[in-house]
Amino acid sequence: MKYVVVIGDGMADYPLEELGDKTPLQAAEIPNMDYIAAQGVNGLLKTVPDNMGPGSDVANLSIMGYDPQKFYTGRGPLEAASIGAELKSGDVAFRCNFITQEKGLIADFNADHISTSEASELIEALNQKFYKFGRFYLGTSYRNLFIFKNKDAASLDSTPPHDVVGEAVSQHLIKPQENEHAIILNSIMDQSSEVLLDHPVNQKRIQMGKRPANMIWLWGQGLKPHITPFKEKYGLEGATITGVDLIKGIGIYLGLTNINVPGATGYYDTDYCGKAKHTLQALEDHDLVFVHVEAPDEAGHAGDLGEKIKAIERIDSKILRKFLDKLPGFDDYSLSILPDHPTPIPVKTHTSDPVPYAMFSTKGSKDDVESYDELSAKNGSQGIIDGYKFMESFLGYSGYSKL
């Protein structure tokens, strides 16, 4: 038996007036998602516990079968594992965004999707300025990392910049602002503008009509987590396919194989076909593959309905169609499609609403649901379950008995 879980990051949404009160999933052409729903079973997944923020870190940890209330320590340390930043005892890893600040407001949480090569030059300049306080590490595009060497900073209160676009920088600094570590970290963010504003990278971006990466934003901090390996917990050899450091980092802590896919960008232009191809190859020597696609989430944050529908349809036509054609070559298989969380167009950020999931297996049953979307899933046979129980449900549905 082979298992594949396809995660369309932020794919779920709300009914939209411009779509005739349909959600993007209802409006999109998704015959393959509908097939999985119609031939399998459906339900709703509560990927984010009530007392936790609706981040992709928490939600994907849940989907992979781990209770985030037990294992989650912060987003930063998960990404650190992916980009090769080794955390020592007492090190606190912060996610570091390059952002655009205009007149004291957070104008753009990703600095117009700054390129990784541009970010590399800016990271070098930041390290030259702030080396006494910690070290910056290059990630991908606007997604980078800062290691601060004091464990007490892990308990500070920080804010994801994508949650507060258009709001004042001063209202969302690290808190409590009178804390000695918060004072240092907020000062680094403030002084980063002096380093970045006149940097040749940003001067060139401005000349090209692009937004400058004129400030950093530190958030999502945490200490190194200790997580039971996936194979030890579930008895299966697993792999991940993604263009995002966060998911790769979770995979490293879980002992999963991170499959590198050339052209997997974590943006609209990601190589969907490449992800499908490498998944099928990975299944030759792995039991289960998590396939993560970031594009719907990026479109949700941008409030771009057209791009969100395109991303959903590309997952359907370029990934799921390939799987439904080729997975029968492995004889028995199970396939599931779901988002990690909603990123609704009207709010442009994550919400904690339960997400629809559908799963099909050559050894499983079917319910009465006929299409894949948020509303249809409410009538599925699986009801609503906590996110970390999804993996046991998915494996058990196909008759897996080694749990």
C-alpha cells in the first residue's frame, strides 16, 4: 500500500459574492478532487487548536500526525532545520521576513517577493551590522532566519507580519516592549532600515519599480523541539515534497526524506508537474509522501481571487490527475486532498476554521458526498476531528493495522 497526502496550503475559503456566493473550491474546475471526494470519504479537520494561532506550522504538524500542543515550540526552529542553522542549547530561532515599511506602516510582508539572490546580499549586510546580537541565515526569498542567543526570548510575544499588513509598525513590535530582550530585538528591527534603505539591492529595486526590502520583521520564535520520528510513531518510511523551508524543517525533525524538486518555488510559478513526477519516483522506496503546494496561500494573502482559483485548478490538473493515472501502478494506494488552514480572500490571512478533507483508497469505502468543497465536507461520513488524528484516520481507512 502506498499513501499520498496532497496539501493545498490555504486553499479553503469563504463564500464570495463575486463568485455567486460560492467558495473558490466550489467555483474552480476540479474534477479530480471531486472524484476523490465522490469515490472516497469526507469530513472536516480542525487543524488548529482553539488556544493556538492558525499558522502553517501548527496546521501542518497536525496533518502529519502530531499534536501541536505537545510538540510545537515555534515556527523559527522548524525553518532552522531546513536551512542548516544548528540550534544549540539556549538558542532562540526567529523567522525573519524582509518587509516593506512605508510611513510607519507595514505595506508588504514579503517585500514584493524579493529574490533569494537579492536577499543573500542583504543578509550579509545585516550580519555585518548586528553580529554582536546573533546571526542571520539566508532562507528563500523573503523567508529568512535570525538566531538570538538567549533562551528567555522564546517566551516573548511576536506578531506574524502577514496578519497586520496596512497597520502601524509601532503597534505590533515584540512585547512586552519593556523587556530587556524585546528592547534589543525591536531595536534591531528599527535599525535594520538604516542598513537596508540605501543598499544597492534596494536602490536597484526602486529603479525597477519594485518595493524595497527596507526593514526586517522578527517573529515566530522558539527553542529546538524534540519530536518522535514518523517511522517510530507510524511504522512507515515517509517523504516530503515542498518548496517551503517550514515544511522541510518539520520533515527533518520527523525523520522524513525531503525530496528536492527543481523549480519548486513556494509561489505561483512552482513546478506542479515536477512535484507529481518526483512524488511517484519517491514512492518507489517510500511508503508515504506529503506533497505541499504553497501557491493558494500566497494568492489568499494577496487577495488575488484569480490566482487562487488558478492554483487550485493546477493542483487538480497537474498533480492529482497524474496521481489518479499512475498510482494504480503500485496496486493498492490511498490518496487524500486537503488544505492546512483557510486563507480567505476577504481577510488575506489565515483563519482557524476547520478544513475539508477527502480521502480515497483502493481498500476503503465511500460515503454520499459528491464534490470536494467546504460545504459538502460537512455532510461527510467522517464528521469533524482534531487535526493530529488525521493520520491515524487516513491510515486506518485503508486498513493499516500497525498503529
